[in-house]
Amino acid sequence: MVKIPFRFTAKEALSELISIGVGTAAAISGLSPEGALAIGSVAAGVAKGFNFSQKTTKDSLSAVLKQAILNSVKTPNQKLSKEQIKAIEYILATDFKDEGDACVSTEAQLKEKLRSVFEALDSPDSDVDTLVNNALAYALDTIQNDQNLTAYVSSIDIRKIHTLVLKTISQNDVTHAMLRSLDEKVDQLVLEKPVENILDKAPKYKELINDINELQADLSDLSLPQERKESKIKRLSEKVQQKVQLEKDVTALYEQITRVPINTERGRLTREYFEAGQFEKAYDTLNQEVIDKEVKALKEQRASFEKRLEDTNDQLADLAREYALKACLSLTLIDNPQRFEDAETLFDKAIETSRVPDVLTGYALYLYSQNQFNSAEPLFAEALVIRRKLVKTNPNAYLPSLATTLDNLAGLHNKTNKHKKAEDEYTEALVIRRKLVETSPDAYLLDLALTLNNLAELHGKTNKYEEAEKEYTEALDICRSLGLF
């Protein structure tokens, strides 16, 4: 059977020990009042962190398995989404049971549970058996570490130590302050080997180690006056915290510097200094004044490039329009039996040159006229996407062409019996046309009548006769007002 006796992993548990001053406790020999205080604070922190009632839940085992799964699928080809992680948590939340002071399960049950998760993730590029075995090994190793740590923690005679601690705590307020300082949480414990090598070379880290060693040696002197002991205990606590914080910061920087690509000579030199433990040189190498100047120059260069690119795109669009115009003209050469093939060739050249919406629409209209609806539809749709974006930048300039594109695409969908899409597009075009008529009726009333007529035709085709009648009537009234009938 596999048992999870505590709700913390081994690393979290050891982090608790470090964070509440185990370094200070180990430095002081014997059970002097100061030694009792330091060791007692460790014991108290452990008792607090581990919850010695040993009341556990099946969530403990689920948490271990979840971490094992996440570790097993950390590859460049597979990243878990939030939904997949939620699915993992749901699968792991079932079937385990609590017995007394621990959550229990057989190894076979764990393996089956892990298999169900990996199969649910549906990873075609991964070997499920390998993933299951790797995750199971990680989980069992974590559980064993927790059990070993449990045995160690349980061996501490907390009551005996606390008797001495309470006597010391009652003596002065400085002890209270020191105890609070030692109880502050620290997130990091185990250093990766490369980080450890970097720190060993760092002058500041060596200085902290020397200071800690000297303070520990001083505190081992039982003849040291009480006032000086209290001062040194406080300084030792501060140095230990600085050491742990530096370890944490260097670890975080190491993770970043190995993850982020460095492509400049200055960046490479900075990394070399960092890996040599020369943090100040690494910092100074990244000269902010020089970087600011380079950024400014490159931004100006980019702005100039973007302006040239914009001008070039405009020229390409004009040339594409010439291709499209020539394509339309080729259709008038009725003595040329290849005029339709020539037109398509020219239209293809046009959209290869520039995919501006008017060129896309021109080609789509030609294909529509040749009943090539499947080829015309994506061109209309692409033009629609572009025009929606343009409307956001300048509604007054681009709303009319957006309405026209919607009309065109709706006409194609009506022709191909995609009536719902056609209705939605005609309706949107109609809303735009009404808005345009409010600001400029003379310019847009006829367009409004045409859209109403198109929508009425669709509604008649789909047996929505009442709606069709209203739309036909409104379109007729507009035409009469314009003197067309």
C-alpha cells in the first residue's frame, strides 16, 4: 500500500525547516537558553507547518500525482491547457480513500489512475506507457521522501524543547523579535548545481558565508555577555535571510538567462560575468545609456522602414489594380477565344501583387459571374475581413464599401442556398445603409433601396412573405421618391 501521511511535499517541508532558522539552530552547540530558543523555533515551525494531528485527505495523493503528471508532459511538443489541467484534477479527485491518519492506495491503482489521465490527454506524439512509468516513479519517490522526513520530524521531542524555550521567551522582548524573524517563510531550499557553482564564485555570497560562520563561532562562546549574544543572534538571522534571498534571486535569474535567447555580444558577455559570479560587472555591462541610444536609433530606423513599406504597398496596390483592369478589358476582346483564361491569369497576378479589398472583390465578382461560387466565396470573405478592420480606423470612409461587400457576399450565399448566412449579411448591410442615409440621404438612398430589394427577394424565397412585402414596399417608396417610377 502507498500512504501519504502529510499534506506537504518533502521540498516544502524542508523549506519550512530552513525558513524558520535551522541554520541558526545548527550553529549553536549545547542547550543554552539561546540554543534552546533557536532549536525550539525550528520545532515550533515544523509542528505548525506539518499539522501534527496528521489529519490528511485524499487531496494529498491527488496533488502528488498531479505534479508527477505535469512533470512528465513538460516537453516542447506538448503544453497543457487550463482545460486539460482541470480535467486532470477532476480525474484525480475520485477513487482514493482515507484510512486513519493517511490516504492509502495500491501501486497498481496509482498506475491505472495515471494511465486514465494520460489517455484522456490524447497525446499522439507520446508513449503512454513511458509517461505512466515516469510519473509513477516521480510520485513514489516524492511519497518516500515525505515518509523519511516524517520520521525525522516525529523524532523531535517538542515538549522538552518548548519547556526550555518558554523559559527563555519570558526573559526579554528581543527574544520575541528574533523568534518572529526566524519564523518568516522562505520559498527556496534546494539549489540547482549550476546555481550553486555560480554562488560559490560570487564575492558577495562568500562574504555572507564568512559573516554567518563568524557569528556562529561567536555564539558558541558560552561566556559571551547576554546583550552581545542577543545582538549577534539578530545579525545572524539577518545574514541568513540575506543569503537565502540571494540564492532565490540568483536561481530565478539563472532560469531566465537559460530560457531567454541571447543574441548580442553584450548579452553574451553579461551571461559570462553572471556565470562567473561577477554580478556587478554583469549589471554594468548592460549600460542603460548605450542601450537607450540604440533603441532610439532602431525605432527611428523602423519608422523610416515602415513609411517606405507603406509607400511600396500603395504602389503595389496600384499595379494590382492595373492587372485587374486589364483582366476586365480582356473580356471585351470577343475575337480572342482565350479571353476568359487570360482574364483569370491577370486576376491571379493582381491578387499575387496586392490583396487589397477592391482587387479581391473585383476578382470575386468575375468568378461569381462565371458561376465559380466556391472560388469566389473566400475572396469575398477576405475582402470583408479587411474592410471590417478599415472601418475601425475610419468609419466614415469605409462603411459604404463594407455594406457593399456584405451585399455581395449575401448575394453569393443566397445563390448557393446558404440562406441563414445571406439573411445575416443582408441585415447587417441594411443597418449600415440606414445609418448612412441619416447623414447623407441623396448619396445612399438608392443603395438602401437595393439592399431592401435583395433582402425582400431572399425572404420571399424562404417563405417569409410578410417581411418580404414590407421590404419591397419600402424599396418601392424610396424609388418613387427619387423619381425612378
